[in-house]
Amino acid sequence: MTEYEERTYRVACHGQGLKAFTVRVKETDLWIQAQEDLSQPALESILRHRRGLEAYIEEHSLFLASLTPLPQDPLAPPLVRAMLAAGLATGTGPMAAVAGAVAQFVAQDLLALSPQVVVENGGDIYLALERETVVGLWAGKSPLSGKLGLKLPATAMPCAVCTSSGTVGPSLSLGRADAATILAKDGALADAAASALGNRVHNRGDLAGAVEWVAQWIPGVLGALVVLGDRLAAWGDIELVDLGG
């Protein structure tokens, strides 16, 4: 068992008029905002989706380990099908989409109980808000970390903002980007595309080409942003704001 690491950045993310709470099941650690504390329904949602995912992995061991896409399976649970589709769209293994997929599926369950919901899962966020909001950009030791935010108008939501990093956190990355962030309507796609984007960045010279590759080859991505050190490249519906500091 690994020691739980308090995610202090969540303290600064409270939405106006929304309750914030956390729900944890094994590796799944969600920070949620909703109209009221929906911890129990959130827990039930996590358990339901995890059961389907874990049962599928027991029968299909390659699903857990593959770093390349696997074929779609029409008989798989919805969460698994979303992850398989994201892998096929981005050239990644299906587990590259797990955090973003879980965030979206839990958020969609909670939207039946709350008109506004935010679910964050290890830096991957699914937002369904009725107002403009800003998502902070966290990029490890980059001097840009915590100083820039991604502005999302109400008309952009619901949407997912997912980030991969080759220098922060436990997730597997084949690149060295401090942050590779994707904006999309689909959480699984955003998560897998963030991994694919980050995998393509090994030095500053890769930044522009990496976001151009996403723009050309991954349908459904609305915007892409990648940071390495004090440099960044962006494409699409990305509006950055200065957070100060």
C-alpha cells in the first residue's frame, strides 16, 4: 500500500456556491464539487465502474499492460469501450485513458443529482458548470507552473481538461514534458491524447511539432497545450490567463 499524498492544490479550487469533497477507492482518488455533498452516490458510482473495469482486466490481461491500441469490444462495459476508443484514436494503450474516463463517468452519474459538477482525478478534470471558470496549469518545476490558467467559458462545458507529465506524478510518460494538456468533450479521449502529446516532447524543439501533430491526427481534440521548462506551445481553443505569482 502506498502512502496517501495530500493534494494541497485542491484547496485553491473551490467553486463558488459548490460543496467540495473527496472520495477514494483503492487507486481512484476523486476531488468533487457539486451542489451538495454527494459522497455516497459518488462512492457507489466509482465502485460500479471499477467492478466492470476490474472484471474486464481479469479476463483480458493485455488490457492492463498494452502500450498500443487494442481493438474495440462491443461486449465490454461502457467505461472500457470508452477507453478502447480513446486508445484507437490516439495510438496509446487503453489504460492511458483511465483517469479521464473515470472522471467523466462519475461526473455524468452525479449530474442526475446536481446541475453542476466538477470531478478531478489525479489532474484530469471533467467540468459541467453554468459559469466561466479557470483551470490552473500545474507543470512541476517549470517557472510557468501555477502562474497560468486555462479559461473555459460556460458555453464550452461540459468538457474535460486532462494533463500528462513526464516529470511529475506516477503516470507513465515516454516524453519529458512538464505538462501536456488537452481540452476535449470526451474525458477518455482527453486523457489518452494528453499522454500521446507528452510522449512526443523530449526537448524544446519538439513543442510546436507536437501540438501540430495533435491538431492534424486526433479528431475530437478542441485544444492542446504543452510546457517544457520556460517554453510552451498551444493550439486550438486555448485561452490562457495570468494567475499572478
